[in-house]
Amino acid sequence: MPNPARPSLTPRKRPRQARAAVTVDAIFEATIQLLIRSGADSLTTTRVAERAGVSVGTLYQYFPNKQALIYALNERYLETLAAKIEATCTAQNGQPASTMLKALIDAYWRAKTERPEVTRALYRSVADLDNSALIEAFASRVDTATTAMFASACDADFADLASVNLTLVTVIFGTVRNVFERGLDSQDAEKLQGQLCLMCDAYLKALDGSSIAQPR
Amino acid sequence: MPNPARPSLTPRKRPRQARAAVTVDAIFEATIQLLIRSGADSLTTTRVAERAGVSVGTLYQYFPNKQALIYALNERYLETLAAKIEATCTAQNGQPASTMLKALIDAYWRAKTERPEVTRALYRSVADLDNSALIEAFASRVDTATTAMFASACDADFADLASVNLTLVTVIFGTVRNVFERGLDSQDAEKLQGQLCLMCDAYLKALDGSSIAQPR
Amino acid sequence: MPNPARPSLTPRKRPRQARAAVTVDAIFEATIQLLIRSGADSLTTTRVAERAGVSVGTLYQYFPNKQALIYALNERYLETLAAKIEATCTAQNGQPASTMLKALIDAYWRAKTERPEVTRALYRSVADLDNSALIEAFASRVDTATTAMFASACDADFADLASVNLTLVTVIFGTVRNVFERGLDSQDAEKLQGQLCLMCDAYLKALDGSSIAQPR
Amino acid sequence: MPNPARPSLTPRKRPRQARAAVTVDAIFEATIQLLIRSGADSLTTTRVAERAGVSVGTLYQYFPNKQALIYALNERYLETLAAKIEATCTAQNGQPASTMLKALIDAYWRAKTERPEVTRALYRSVADLDNSALIEAFASRVDTATTAMFASACDADFADLASVNLTLVTVIFGTVRNVFERGLDSQDAEKLQGQLCLMCDAYLKALDGSSIAQPR
DNA sequence: AATGAATGAGTATTCATTCAT
DNA sequence: CATGAATGAATACTCATTCAT
């Protein structure tokens, strides 16, 4: 429930006509570019509009304020990301757990590394914004998808699936974030991806022998 | 080599007298408080000075600009954190790897969770700031300490210690960060800490059987 | 009780040093000049500051927002006006009612006509502003002063002093306002002032014969 | 002669068809509503159009600019008011002066009090607008009507009718305005209306005995 | 050393008005 | 005739920083 005191973060109007959609996309793209080049601090609505090739007024027709613009940008980003993860999960239905893990790690890693500057820029922009709602929505979508996937594994049965799922997702996502934070080069990153797979696999196998997960 | 174009981030003068140290501490504390309460966006030097009980002029006697203040704050924070990790690593010398892992995870987790709002505030404030230098210095200190520790493990010999160390540190730090990002409650967090230990342990054991690590 | 939702109208800080007082006075004077020349609509804080010979920032050190500036200006104006009326009332203590009336009308009329453009400018500027609090405070001060004066009249005793006082004050003030509104020339205005005295006098005499006021 | 520099205040086109008249009326009504609710400052053409249920474009078909809209609104208002006063004056032809006075005061008072928020809103909106032309036209119509009325009084002959008329009209109109300005409650207002009648009556009687008015 | 008044460039945001559809 | 997306000049207000006292 958003605090009614603080200004709205919801878009002012949805683009109905084709050209309006183009306008909104241009604004989003311009925002990303500026975020990458100069960071969130020097992001001004005027510059965004300028770069997008529209007037400030137009920008404000679609976003009630600057925060709402950044918010919407993150929303769009997370939505795309969630969709990718969901697709991956669906595709892995019935596979062995180890294959699933590899696929999940790979999909997430790839999505984040595809346009690394975008990832970095958004990681940063998000900072001051109160986007917990977005994060929560994203987390919930992902949880649902990955949980369903792991539940369908042909070679494992998890006693406490929720816990296992939370662990895996948190570790994977966190590791990726930290790779960006430390600015690891792609060689290190690649090696690390492999080690992460290994680690998660080992984790599942360890569970297998414990009281949490039972061999089938 | 710092870019000469961007303003200096180094403090203007070091506090020599006792009361000056008090002043600087008050400024740091005030900054943290404001960061927690209202976020980096509404952090102004005037407000920091006000809350610290000094005049703006005084603040500028110690910090050449706002960035330098935040930079110094993070520096102080990371220094403390690094020191804690180093202490932990030293204390674990010669222990079994599993014990080391547990200790490292616990130490880091505790340091971050002690004053969660501070952690969160700093995670955020850092965003726009170009603090890669800080992060790198911190990472390097930590790497040295943990590498030395793992090398001394009484029950393991790592074929590629650097790789193993990087993996563990990245995974652990990243996981903690993600716990904050998702805003997990303390119950979930605690459970996750246990699972993380389990996972790292399993990782080491898996390495044991592979070509990377050889049993002694 | 001011609505806490709308921005404060109270000054940000009181000028303590002599030069600060000069600054504030310059701002007030500049505001009046601009109000006279171009009206409230085109009054911008930038222009006020410019004309006052200070920076916008300085203006905002003393007034939290534009409204507060106009509010303070009116406050100052009404305070001066109230003081003049109070002085007049005090001076008339014990005089015959007719003399009092003449003095009151004369004092108010003169105060308003002294700098007619200022009067006109303030009449206008007040429009959108919620200055009912100011008006009320002013009215209350005036009521007290005039009531005390009329009560001391050596030749009359009012059965319903409150009512008589309200009538006289409302009629006098209203008439003056309307003179400005219609833009009467000074000849007409002067004649009207005389007629107003006559009318008020006649009113008091009429009351004398009625049940409201008793001859002593 | 209107200043050619300032934008025209005359309507762009007169509504010829019935539905156009409805549109214009809706725009007027919407303007009044917004004026009442939020004041002249936050009155925007977009909002007026929205509330009137038409597009901004349509609004601009009838009014060349925002000022013209407010101007026209006041014009309409003053026209109605003038008509009411003229009707009252005509109806009083040949009556005793005292009756006339009572009728005039009553008519004006009633017209202003009927929709007090409208009165207040228009009193305010007018402020910045250069509507002296409107006021003058209104004053002239009223003067003609009241002068004719008083000239027909069956029981009085005024030596300086113009002066008497100006006095009465100014006092009455001004008093009413001040009642609104001070925000008197209806009880006080009613009492004041009575006292005003009394006062004006007394004024006429006083003139009777002086050199200005001669008994017939 | 400390103070805090003054500065003014810079920013978010609004809104009257136009004009292509 | 009607629409409403686009415009961009204009404005209130902030805040890092300086410097005279």
C-alpha cells in the first residue's frame, strides 16, 4: 500500500496510439542511456526528454514525476526478466534437478550479462527509490516459477521445498549481483558461474543424504 | 590515478585534536542518521551540519565536498568490516575448513545484521558514488585474509585456492546482500544462513572428490 | 488554525543582524514596487530578488515560499494600519462622538490614500491568498480600539455598542474600498468623505432618538 | 481604446446554435465551480475544459485565451447584476425615498448573498484582471438607474442628486463588499443590513434639513 | 577555527496554446 | 467542428559551496 502522502508513481496515461507507444519507448531508452553514461544523480527530466527527441511536456504527459519514470523503467525491466525466468522454468519441467539448476543459473546470468551496463545502471538507479513493491512482485513471480520447476524434478523430492528454493534463488541472484559490484572480469565471472553450478549441485546432493530431502 | 577533473574525495584535513575527532564523528553519525531516515536524495550538507550540531562551514573544514563525506563514511565502514573479517580469519588459523567457513559466514552475517538500517542505508548511498576504489581495496584485503585462512586449513589442500576463495567470498557476500535487498525477515534469514553453511560445506566436499582439490 | 497540509506561511528566520533587517526591508519594498507595476500575477520571486538587489537564495532564507512573502507583506501593512487607528482612537478619548467619527474616518481615509498605488496593489495581491487570519486579527484589533473609543464618548451612551461599532467600521472601511474599486478621482473622493461623515453622524443622531441609544 | 499589445479579451465567436450555447454555459459553470473550489491560482484551461466535458480545443474555439474567459464570466455576472438593479429601480418609480433605499439595499444585498461562494470567487478572480472597463460600464448603468429612481422620489428633491447618488451607491456597495471580506456570519450580516438602511435614511433626512436638499 | 548569511546555477514541474488528425 | 497530444517558455525552489566576520 503506497503512502498517499508521497507523489504517485503510477503512469499518467497509457499510450493508446501507436506513435504514443513509440514516444514512451524512446523515453525509456533515453533514460537508460543517460543512466549508463552519467548515473542517476545527473539524470534530469529535461535531458531525458531532449535525448528522447520529445519535449519535457510530453514526458510529463506520461509520467507524473521523475520518480515515476525510473519506477516504470525498473518495472519494465523486472517484468522482462521475470518472463525469461518463467520461460526457462517451464521448459525444464520434468528434468533432473541438476539440469534445472544449470539452466536457471545460466538464464539468469545471461539475462544480466547481456547488456551489463544496463544491469549496472539499473542496479544503481534503484537505490533511493522505494521500489520494494516491485522487488516483492518480482520475487513472488520468480518463487512461484522456480518452486513449480523444482517440484517437477524427475530425480528429487524435497522435504522443505520452500526453504530449498529460497536458498537457491537468494544465493544465485546475490552472487550475480556481487559479481557486478566487484566488477569481476568476464574470465573470473565465467569461472565463477561454473563453480556456482557445482556448489548448488553439491548442496542438493547434500540435502539428499540429510533429513531434509529423501531419495526417491 | 584519480581523474583530476572530478573533485577530490580525500578529506581536507585530518582531525588532530581530540575535540576535532569528536566533531568528525558527530558529522559521520549525523550523516548515517539522515541516510537512514530520509535517504541519500534528501541528504544535504546543511542538514548534516545542523544535525551534527556544527555549522556548515565547519563541515567543509573537514570535507572538501559532499561526495567526500559519503566516501569517507563508506571508507570508515568498510575498514571496520575488513578488520572484523581479518580478525576472524586470523583466529581460525589451522582449523578444519568447515569450521572456518562457519566462522566466516557468521562473522560477516553478524557484522551486516548488527545495525541493519545502517547496512541498508550504506548499500544505498554507495550507489551513485564512484567507490570502486573503495570496494577494490576492501575486496583485496578480504581476499588476502581469507586466502591465508583457507590455506592453513588442517584438513584440505586446494588445487586452485584462488578460485575457491573467490567463489566462496562472492557467494557469501552476495547472498547477504540479496537478503537485504529482498527484505527477508529474520526467521527466513536465519534459516538461510544455515543453508548457506551447508551449501558451502557441500561445495568444499565436492571439490575434494574432483580434480580441483586433493585429499591430503 | 492553519491547515497543516498547505505550506507554511510563517517566515523562515527573523533578521537578527542589522544588515539582515535591511535585506528584508529591501525585499518588501521590491515586492510592493513590482506589485504596483505589474500586478500579483507577474510577481516572481526571481524578479523580487533581482529588484531588491539580493539573490533568490537570500529571499528564500527569509521566506519559505512566495505566498509567505506576500502574507508577511500584508501582515506588516495591516499592522501599521492598525497602529494608526489605535493611536487615533486613543487620542479621541472623551471627545464627542461626532468628533471621534470625523477623526476615525479621516485617519483611515488618509492612511489608505497616502500611497494609493500601494493600497490598490495590496487590495489585489490579497485576493488568492488565504489571509482570513490576518484580516481577523486586524479586525479584532480595530474593533477593540474603536469600541473603547466610542464607549468613552462624552455625549452618548450606546445601548448596543457592539452593533453600532460593527456598523460604523464596516461602512467606513467598505466605502473606502469601493472608492478604490471604482477608481473615483480625488475630487469625488473628497466630496464623498464629507458625505460619509455626514451620514455616520446622522446615523448616530438617529440612534439617539430610537430605543437603541439613549440620550444621557 | 484597448492596448493592442495585450491579447484580446473579446470572445472568439458567438455561439449560434443551441448546443453551442450549452457548451459555453457549461464552460462558464465549470469555471465558477473551479474558482470556488480551488481559487484563481489553480484555474487552468485544461481543467475547465475537463470539468465542462469538452476538450481544450473546444474551449479555445470560444475564448481566445484564459483571460478572455474570466473576463467574459465577469461580464456576464455584472450584466445580470445590473439588470436586477435596473429592474428594482424601475419598480420603485415614484415611491418615497426611504422605500427606494430599502428596496435598493435589499436587492443588492440579496443578489450578492444568493450564492455567496460565487460572489466571493468572483470578487477574487477579478483581482489581477484589468477589468476597469467592466466596472466602469457597470457603474455607469447603475448610476443611470439609481439616479433616475431617486429623481422620481415622491417626497424629496435633491439639490445635488449626483453627489447623493454617488454617496449612497458607494456606501452600499462598499459595505456589502466589506461584509464578505470580513466574513461576517449571516446573523451579523442581517443586523448590519438593517443598520445600513437606518443610516442611509438618516443621511437623507439630514440632507433634508441642510442646504443640499430642500423639502418640497 | 568557527560561523552562517549570501550566492546563483540548476532542476522539476506546470500550463496556456497550437495544430495535425 | 471537435479532439487531445505535443510543445517549451516560464517559475518556484533547492542546495553545494564560499567567505566576510
